[in-house]
Amino acid sequence: MLSTERVAQIRSFLTDGRMSQRAIARTLRVSRGTVEAIAQNRRPNYAARAENRLAGRDPPAGPVERCPGCGGMVQMPCLACRLRAMRKRPDALPGGIP
């Protein structure tokens, strides 16, 4: 993930207009796709998301742990393991969804 400072640098270079997107990517050592996404406002604003989370507008993300069942790095309890267990029990889901 790019730091907010790096995104601000890319935006600055883009608004300056003296460098191509390829030159910006090469200078800042990021992909051309990243520069293009920032230029076309297709990249999410991660700084705003972090501010919302700190302000309490988003539920806080719980601690990420390694699941003992599947080995994935997830917020516990692991939703994937719970769903797999439910699929094995036909009475657990309505209609016995496979």
C-alpha cells in the first residue's frame, strides 16, 4: 500500500503536468497502473478511510490472526471455516445449501 505522502507526490506531479505518467512511475518507483488509477480517481482514498476509522465512524477492524483451521490470516472467528463447517451439516443452512 502506498503512503499518503507518496500519493500526494504523484498527485502533485500529475497536476504539474511536466512529466508523463510513465516518467512519474519511474521516478517514484511505482507502477504505471497506480499512477493512472490516481490520475483517473479510481484509487480509493485510504487516508479518508483511516480518518473515519479513527473518528469512530467505521467499526474497528479486529486483530488479524492465523486461523488454526485453514491457515489464513483472518479476523477471528474465521468466516470461511464456519461456512465450510455449515456446509457439512445439511440441517445448519436453510434448504441444505450445498
